[in-house]
Amino acid sequence: MEQIMKSQTDSNKFQKALLEWYQKNKREMPWRSKPTPYRIWLSEIMLQQTRVDTVIPYFEKFFKHIPTIIDLARTSDQDLLKLWEGLGYYRRVINMKKAAIHLVENNNGKLYDNKKDLLTLAGIGEYSAGAIASIAFQEKVCAVDGNVLRIMARLYGDYGNILQPTVSKRFTDMVEKLLPDSSIGDFNQALMELGALICTPKSPDCIHCPVMNFCIAEKSMLQNELPVRDKQGVRRKEDKTVLIIQFKNRFAITKRENRLLEGLWEFPVMDGHHDKDEVIETIEKWGMKVLSIAAVKKEKALFSHIEWDMAGFHIMVNNKCDGMTFEAADKIVDEYPIASAYQKYISELL
Ligand code: SF4
């Protein structure tokens, strides 16, 4: 993984850029204008499976009817469900009431002020506990949701599958290291706001991103490849047909221009698996006359997020073509950096 923030100074610059952007661009939300612990808790629970725009009118109505944790503990389930009607995932509000009763009985009706204790309350998981503890109480903990995982994958150019717990834990550790010493709640909200407004799943608005200078995905144009969300936890499979094209005692190679393995050399390749006739047709389209063709071994190549399933052909031609370099086998072996996936076909030259 490439390093983007090598020093504390870099981290400080990152924090400053993000926090300044947040102060100028954050959306108005009722729980942001009067951020009491109860209001922040209520907002975080309502936002769990619901969009901000939908939540705002529900939040205002709910808070008007039930302004304190003590009121919440006393309200009937039926009244709570009525106030929640249309928001869905009704267990959320029933759990809030359970937690409120617990807080009335054990903490004078006040919300716990740290992540560890918040995690003991019904309906509060890792993310919500981090969000509430940092926003309401400025505890130095992170709040990592899907938005934040996406940003981290892109910032660090990391192809880890964010659906795997070990990967999300690793990304969470990376966020922890980025936390500033103060304004923790704002920092966490700034990351989430960045994910909602700028670093969106499709077409992120990098040009307006406050942390563009720190972003590997932006530098290498990997925004559309990241994050990796692979439900099976398996690599994406791609079929390739590798062509060992021989003219006299020289073999065709080309330089890779696309991102994966960029700058290395490879044998000409066709996407997908093809039979002899399709290969001959392609070679002739490239301007070469085929003298003979024979299938060679099949190989696999594994990358962090892709698996290539390679079939191959050895083709003798009676002329060279433009756009390919023809070299003797020993020169290819000694002087050209051949992508390791293709090294498996080097034996065909010898
Ligand atoms: S530069 Fe683009 S990809 Fe990188 S964090 Fe910003 S919006 Fe996301």
C-alpha cells in the first residue's frame, strides 16, 4: 500500500483541509444546530437505514413530542411506533425505549458519555457508539460507516474487500490514526459529509475535494475501481488469450498502457477466451499473415482483486506489424520487464 500521509505534518494538513471544508460546506441539520447528547443519539438511530432528507421531519416531530430521555422511557410503544410510522425498521425505536429505561434506572436519565458504555445499550453498535461518543462527548474514537470505508479505500488506493471484517478493521485503524486531538466530532462528521457530498460511490467530485492532494485513487484514476465490495470475498475473474507471435526468431511484445501492471511488457493479448479461427482473424486484422498456429498451456494469474484465466497460442507469422516490438527470446528475457502473469509463457520462446 502506497503511503500518502508519511508524517504527522501530513496528517495535520489533511485534518485542517477536511475540517475547513466541513465548516464551509456542512449541511444544516436540526441535530447539528442544537447538538445535545439525546438529539445526537436520536439522529444517529434514525439515520441508520434512512436518508437525511427523510429523517429531518421525523426527527423534528419526534423531538417535539418526546424531548428527553425520561419522556422516551415513559412513552407507550404504540405512541412511539406512531411517531416512527413510515420511517421503517421499527425495532430501532423499541430499542431506544429499552435503552432509555435502562438509563433512567442506572444513570439518572442521562446518556452514557463514552463509547464503551454506549455499546452496552440496546440498538447501539460500533458505528453509532463511535458517532455519539465523538460528536456528543468529543471522545477520541472514530465512526466508520460505508461512506468512510469508501473514502479510505480511495485515499490509500487500497484494494481490500471492504465487506471483509479484517479489511474494515484495518481501515478503521487507519481512520483512528488520522483523528485530530480536538474537534473529533467535527472530524468524523466531516468524513461522513465528504462521503455524502463529494466522494460519492459513482462519479466522485474530485476536483472539489478538499483532500485531493492526499488521494492515491485520484492520482492514479482508480476512483471507479475502489472500493472493492466483493460479496463472495473472491477475486473477479477475467479470461485472456495470450498470443506468442513469432516472426523468424523474434517474438512480439507490447508495452502495457493501462493501469494494472502499467509500464511492464506483455505478449499481445485478447480479452476473453478464443478459438484458433478467432485468433487468426484477429492477427490478420492486425496486419500479419498466419503460417501456423498451435495451442499452448493454460495458466492462471492472481492479483489482489482479479484472477486471470489465461489460454494461449503460439503463432508463426510471415511478416511483422506496426505497434508491436519484435525481439529475440534472450533479449526479451534479459532486457524487458515482463509482467509476472506473462512470465509463465516465457518457456514458449525458448
Ligand atoms: S480525491 Fe476523489 S476519490 Fe479521492 S477522496 Fe477526494 S473525492 Fe474521493
